[in-house]
Amino acid sequence: MGPTIKDGVNGTGGQGGNELFDSLRLELRRGCLILAVLAQLRAEHYGYTLRKSLAEAGLEIEESTLYPLLRRLETQGLLTSEWREEERRNKRFYRLSAEGERILGLLLAEWNGINESVTRIVAGEEAVVGDGIAVGER
Amino acid sequence: MELLERYLQAVGEHLPARGRQDTLAELRANLEAEIEGREDAAGRPLTEAEVAQVLEAHGMPVLVAARYGPQHFLIGPQLFPFYWYTLKRSFPWLLAAYAVVQLVHAILESSSGPDLGQQIGAAAGHFPGVALTFWGVMTLGFAAFEYAQGRYIPKLALPKWSVRDLPPLETGEKRPSMVNGIADLIVSVLMIVWLLAVPNHPYLIIGPGAKMVHGMPFGVTPEWHVFYWQIIGLLIAMLPLKVAMLLPPLRRVRGWLQLAVNGMGILILVVMVQVRSFFVAGNEISAENLRSLAGINAGITLGFKVALAISVVKFLWDLWKEITADRNRHTSYATVR
């Protein structure tokens, strides 16, 4: 299991710095979580197993965030759900709808584009910083 | 599992009736699975404290229920900038309208009612309530619009705009202040009210000395009402121009509007210069007083003539500046293109 992204305060730099980091991190995660949930629901899951499978993949989500999110995505037509009995209990199983498949494809293309751009930008900055040090050392 | 039942009951209290049972059934299945998962990991049933920990980690019932509902807001993010802009823009107007109404009321009532200072103090004390009511009405209006759009009326479409319609660049010129403009408007309205009140309330012009006027050997010329109404008419005609100067879409022609206002000010001086005799002799006047009266009339006329000459020169200077600035604006626009 790789590094885990979970909720909570990370890093150092005082309470104000932590609050700012948490708020920015929340903003960054919001879209990523939807992408991860949609991708994970290419296979059928109910709430608890979905949360566990995401956590095992390194992405922990609070129950109170995930379960309402599933309902919202279903209302938007991206997921379908059905109640079914499993292990003597009724559970609501979710899976990606046809529209969800289409939107996921578009979102993944967008995500990959952003990821590549950010990687290039960060790598470019590192090269500039490296050059700066090299010039300074001369 | 009593704790779980109590927790679900508490969440259910805050859920909308529609879909409540469905949401609670799903929540129950997920929480039971969570508890069972922990029991499997521990190899024993969870204690009450451990179950409480799971439920507390899931979140406060009212917040959990809120996440299942639609997002609630009175004014949405698309409409909010317009709401805020309208509030900011309309507040000085509210203040101006309130000040004018209260001051006019205070002046007209000052002879019979309470002290003018007391009335102004009372009006200032009532203003927060008026402002709060205004804010409430505006907010309710926008909230009603937010609710209605998409349901009963089409969603708000952003108006078409062009960068070319934006006001010209204000280079080197001090941007006209909204507060100054409104203060000028208030003073102009008060001036008109004051002039209208003077014939019936002479104390407004010379205070307690008004009682002595009746014993004076001279009085105001009988033709006073001719120039009086001409001046009142010109002052009232200035008001729409001063209001127009405050409107942002007319900012580009503000200089010309100011010139029009100044032009009307000159017309008032022209009227005053044409009067020549402001005071006339009474029935019993001495030769010495008659000479003094002629001197007073000549002095006043001379004063108005000097003021008229200065105003005309300033008007021509401002006119030349406005024409030059207009030409420069067109030249720089052509260069940019």
C-alpha cells in the first residue's frame, strides 16, 4: 500500500498556516475524490466496501463525506443503485452508469492533462532553481 | 446497538421527510458494516465506548443530515456579486434620500416643533433602523429572485458587454468622488427648499432681525417674484444634471454635464444682473437713506457683475479644456487601434 492521503492537519508552521493548508487541501481534494469514486465504481460496491477499497488504494474519505456524495452522483445520473441482500443484510449497491462512464472518460482526460502540465511546470521551476544555484556557485 | 438506533433517530430528525427512510436504511447498513468490520479486526464484539467512538467519528447528527440535503443558500454565488454591487451602490442614495427628507422636514417644522438640533439627532438615531430595513428588503428581493429563477423565470443570463463600452481611462485626472457628488446634490436640494421657505419664513434669511424689517424705510422690490421664480426654475433644472453626473454609465460625459450645470449657474447670475434694483424706498424715507439705498443697489449689482465676469471666463476655460481632453481621448483611442 502506497502513501495514504487522509483528512487532518499536516505539516508545520503554526495554526494559521495549518488552517490555510487544510482549506487549500480540501479544495484540491474535492474534485479528485469525485474522480476516484467514479473510477472505483466501475466495479459494484456499497458504501462501506467502497470506502475500504479507496482507503486500501491510499485515499481515505470520511463516511460523512462519501455517503452523501454517492447519493448526489446518483441524482446527477452518473451512478445507478439497487438494494440487494448480502450476508443477511439489505445493502445499497452502486455502480457507474453509462453517462457516468462517458463523464469519467472526459474527466480522466482532463485530469491527465492537468497532471502532465503541473508536472512540467514543477519540473521547469526546479530546473530554473537548479540553474540559479549553479550560476551563484560560479 | 441501542446507541446506533439513537444515532439514526437523531440524524432522521434533521432529514427531509421525503427519502428519509431510504437514507436511514443505507446509513444503518453502512454503519453496521463498519462496526462489524472493526469487530472482525478485533476478534470480539465492540464495547459501548468503541461503538460510540465509531458513531462520533461519523459526525454530529445535524451536520450529517445536512450533507444529504441540497445546498442551501439565500443568494447563490452567481447572483451574489450583483447583490453586493447593488447594496454598495444604493446605500449612498438611501443615505442621501433619508438626509434630504429628514432635513426638509426638520427645516419646515423648526418654527413649531422641537429644536432643529434635536430633530437632526433623532433622525440620525432612526437611520440604523431604516438602513437595516432597506438591507432586509433588498436581501429578501434577491433571495426571492434566486428562488424563482430556474423555477418560474429563466435563469439569469449575464448581459452582453464589450470592453469598448467601459469608461475611458482616467489619466492624471482625479476621479470624481461619489460622496462629494451626493453631498453637492443634498446641498442643492436644501438650497431650493430654503429659497422656497424664505418668503413665508423671513427669519430663515436674517434670523430674529426679521421682526424689525417691518419698521424699515425700504423694502424688497415688488418685482422680486419674477427673478425669484426664474432662479428657482434654474436651480431645479440643475438637479437632473447633478443626478446624471453620479450615474456610472454617464461618467464619460461627466465633464459636459458639469459644464451644463455651470452654464445654468451663469444664467442665474445674468438674471441677478438684470434686476438692478433689489430694494426700493418706502413711503417715509430720508434723502440720506435714499442715497444709501442707491449705493446698496449699485454695490449688489456690481458684485453680481464681477461674479458673472469671473464665471464666464472660468466657463470658457473649462469648455476649452473639455474640448481638448475629448480630442486627446479620440486621438489616443485611434493610436491604440
